[in-house]
Amino acid sequence: DVSAPPPPAYKDDALSDGQHEQRLIIARHLAEKIDLSLIPASDLSSTITESNLISTHDLYQAYRLQALNAERSKSKVFVEGAGLEEVNGTYIQGGVHEGTPMYNKEGVWRGREEV
């Protein structure tokens, strides 16, 4: 996963301090309308934080919503035609191992409850 480098710090030298301040006010106003919970956490922790357009409180709320949404919407995998009927079914993500999602399915195997 290669992400683009952050844009360089920029201030148009042709703008007066008043014009620059006015643009910052507009940018902050527009930033308030962004649904931060839809922005990847990696961007929140870098580009968005470094912009200084979003308050620490709003960033915290975005991280919190992302964590709650991730918890509620754990990834599922549906298996069918596996050759063994016991293997078929719905597997729910139960963690990550070495960066790879792990999936579990509860069921009976050889007369015993298994995960």
C-alpha cells in the first residue's frame, strides 16, 4: 500500500495576511461539513491532523465512530461447496494474524462444538 506524499505546506505569497486569514476561515467552515468518519484513519492521523482545520475533539469523534462501525460491521465470508457440509456456512472475522484477517465459524465437527 503506497500512499501519496502529503502536499507541501503552502501559502500564496501574493495573498495579504488578511486574505490568507479569510481563506482559512472559509476552509475551516467547509471542513466542518465533512463526514470525517468516512476518511481512512491513516489520513485522519496525517493529512487531516496536519492541516489544523479540524479540532482535536472532532478528530477524536471521527476515530470513535470508525471504531464503533468496525466493531458492528465485522467482515463476513460465505463458504459453499467446500466438499464437507460442516465447512460450509458463514465465517465472521475474529481478528488479524500478521496483517491478514482471520475468520471463525461455530459449528459441530465430529460430534463436538467447535470454532
